[in-house]
Amino acid sequence: MTLFQLVLCSMALLASSRQSVLATAPLCISLEVNQTAPSNEQVANDSSVLELSGATVSLTCACTGLSSNTLLLEWYDSSGALVANGTGTAMLDIALYADATYECREGGVLVHVVNLVAVEISVIPDTQFVVAGNSATFTCEDIPTGAGNFTYQWEFDGPVIGDQYTSELTIEAEEYHSGGYTCMATVNGVTQSAIGYLIVQVPPQVTVHP
């Protein structure tokens, strides 16, 4: 065997060995976000996930490959504290009440970053005055809107307003309409409420005496 043939053979063996290593190396590319509703979402690294405040969010970090079942995966919160771990797969359940960031690491190496955004709804305006006989409109806002498809229900001082199922509520105001109007917004199985107040002003009655 010539020197040139020996070099070619060595290069082929090196390439074969490298392919073998790549074939058995784990791929930590699976990140699953399971929100309160039974719907899974595959998200990329450094992703932002919007969810209604008070919801439960499940994060799953998993590796695939021949040696993945020997790998220790760990979830860390933004303070650097270890909050969950697992071999091959690490799962974390979060009751989300404020924005939070979580990192999945394998052997100390960062694999995934997830930014969770807690969405709060509001009723706009929170208080309004209107003269009797005029209309008043409240809007239930879910900002940011990326948290999902909301459904709505309105209440007036407790009882449900039976035919109001959109994010806007318009009242043809009379004196007895003064009170609190509560928007109940639901997404992914979680309901949050916000309230706006209506004050109906009645013009004074002018009596002309002969």
C-alpha cells in the first residue's frame, strides 16, 4: 500500500468514526409547551409563550438519540435555582402569575430558553359617566392578544347579561344601569375577570309653573 493510499484509508476511517459519533449523539431539540387546554405547541429556542395569568403551563425538555436515556436534563428559573430535572426528559409545571424565564440545560450546557408572559385583561374605560338616554361602551382588552382565542361573558353587579358574548358591551343608559360591569374572559380553560363602572347622570327636571 502506497503512502497516498494509506492517507486515503486513514481519512475514510476518520470520517466513518465521526459519522458513528454523530449517529449516537443525543439531539436536545424537543421542547413542548402544554398549556391548560389539551393542546401542545412546539416552540423554538428563546421563545415567548403568552398565557393568561393564573394558568398552568407544562414545559417538557427532551433529547433523542441512542444515549439520551443517560443524559441529565435540568430546568432552572431566572434566579439560577434548579427547579426540575430528569433523565432523557425533564418536565416542569408552572402556575403562572407573573412573567418568568426558564432554561433547560444538559450537562451544564444551555439547550432551551422559554420566556413565559402572564397576560392580564382589563376593561376600558374603568369608569365612565354618561347622561341618561345616551349609550356607553366598555371594551374587554386582552393585551397582548397572542395568548389565544378568548371567549367572553359580561356580568352586571353579579348577574350574567345573557346575550353578551363579545369583547365589547354597549348599554343604552338609563338611571338603573349605574353599577359595575364585569368582563369574564376565558382562554385555554382559565378565566380572568376585570370590572368597569358606569355612572348614569340624570338631568334635573325643570318644572315651569304658570
